[in-house]
Amino acid sequence: MATSFLAKNKASKNANRTMYSGMRDKRILIYGDNSQGKTKQTTRIDPDHTLVLATEKGYTATALMYPPIDITSARDFKQVVRELTDVKNLEENLNDYHLIIIDAIDKLNDLFTTYVCKQNDVDKINQIPYGQGFVQVRTEIKDCINKLTQSGYGIIFIDHAETQDDYTDPVTGEQYPYTMPKATKSKSGEIFKDLADFAIFLQNNGSDEDGNVIPSTAIVSNRKNVFARSRFTKCESSFEFSAENLVNAVKNAVHEEAKLLGATCVDDFDESAIIKVRMTEEDQTKRHDALVKEIQEYGLALKTDFGDECREIMSEVGKLSNTKPSQNNLLERTLERLKDLADNNHIIVNNGNE
């Protein structure tokens, strides 16, 4: 019998139409110039449950329970995302890491451009015909970010600001300077802007007459010269940037939205709302079939040059056709090992699951 999406939907209906006002499961883009407290303040939100994925070392003034992970390559990023979103460890990971901070996202385009160039044995991305290199970079980044944001973590994207002096207004045709997140200038970075529940620009306020730094102003509503926005109808248009004020701005925006929608708003996070602990028998079978298909695709791509390694990896599984849905965890581990082998040897496997 085919899966009924409506039956599942009705079975899991949110009878109270509950909205959650905390930072978890939110996606926030924060950008601005250097030394405005982007990393310092966001790591203060929940220092016991925050993981920083650092493409640059901007975390030296932080004190976290879990040390930041330096991301020096696209393969590093792919591996961390793979581990964070692994279904069999998701409940434990979500308990440990409530908030993931990617600092800074504009570096991801460079890392993945290098990765795709190596995969295609070229020096420059535009040497890949028909613009397919740019498409591959965009696809790689999009796949990683989608997996991460759909897993239930609170995500903060940190970026640098960049001003385009001759920006052309798409409505009026007027030209004027326009400031935006640096990463979103490329097509591969548009996903960060599209996914953000809040896109916040930090306005630098300089120092007072005694040389003390004046806290930045967080701008949340769109301005003529600055990109900013919120998905929530009633959100503070600006506030003094700090960890406490950011948390309160998010909380207040959700509470106000709940009032408008006639929904219940809660501040406590319901873990079961995002962790699918049990799968139906039909779900398990579908997952099994998908895993077998993907393992076969990786095996086909790897067997010529890495036959011995593939046989070693597959030795625990045996014959794929003899496996059952009850062995899905084993198949997932096997697939991850094959993916690691492909990544480590710069092999792209084209399949419908990635």
C-alpha cells in the first residue's frame, strides 16, 4: 500500500497550534563589519549547548562547553554535517548541541569551489564547461545546509557585510549603495538568505568620547540601503545587539505572531516534536530500498580503482539482496564509509539521494 501523506499529517496534527518561542529550530542570519560582537554575543546565548563551525578563527574571546571545530575544507564541513544529521545519533546530538553557529558563511563558497575544482581536475571553476562548476558548488552547499536546518538545531549564520555602490533598485531602477551579506552575492549563497527566519544587519556605532565601544544596533526590518528582514509580522525593527536582546527579540516576535494566529506559544522545547524516534514498517522498508540503491551506486563508482577498500567495507554487510529493513542502521554505517572513501579520493557520485 502506498504511503498516505495525509494520513500521517492527520495523525501528527498540532491540535493546539503550538508555536515555540526559543532559539532552537530557528535560523538566523547575522552580518556586519568586523569587531561588532557577532561571534562573542551569539556564543553567549547558550554556552553549554553551542557548537561553532569555524571557517575563520573568530572565537578566541569565547568560553564554550564544546570547543569550536575548525573547518578548513569542504570535506571537513560535509563530514561534520553528516555526523550532526545522522539519524541514529540525532537524538543525542540534539541534546548536546542546541545551537549551531557557522562562522563565517562567506568562506564556504571558497572552500566548496576548491573542492569542486579538485573533483573535476581543473584549476579554476569556470574551466568546467557550461557553467556546471558553479552548479556543483551551489548544489553541494545547498545539500549540506538543507540537511542541517531540517534536523532541528537552532542555526546562526554569521557573515561579513559588503556594500554595492551601484546597486539598481529592481522596482524603481534607482541606483544607490546597498549593503548585504557577503555570502549572498553569489547564487550559491542565496540559500542563507532564503532560509533565514531573521536576517539581521549590525550597524557599527563606533566609540564614545572616552574610547569605549558603543554596542552595535541590530537592524531587523528592511531598509532602503540595507538588507534585513523577519518572517514574523510584529518584530522589533531594531535593538541594541546583545545575546539577551537577541533572544528576547525572537521570543517576543513569536509570541506576537501566536496572538495574531490564535495559537498557543510555549517557551519549553519539545524534543519529540522534531525527533522521529520510531518509523512505521513501511517507512523502514522504503528507507532500506533507498539505502541499498545508494550503496550500489557508490560501489559502482568506486569498485574499479578501490575494489579492495569496497570489499572490506561491504564485508560486514554481505550480499545486499539478503539484507532486511531491520539492518538499516548497519546499511547507514556502510553508506557513510563509502561516502568517506569517495570524498577522500575526490570522487563525485551522481545519485538522486544527495
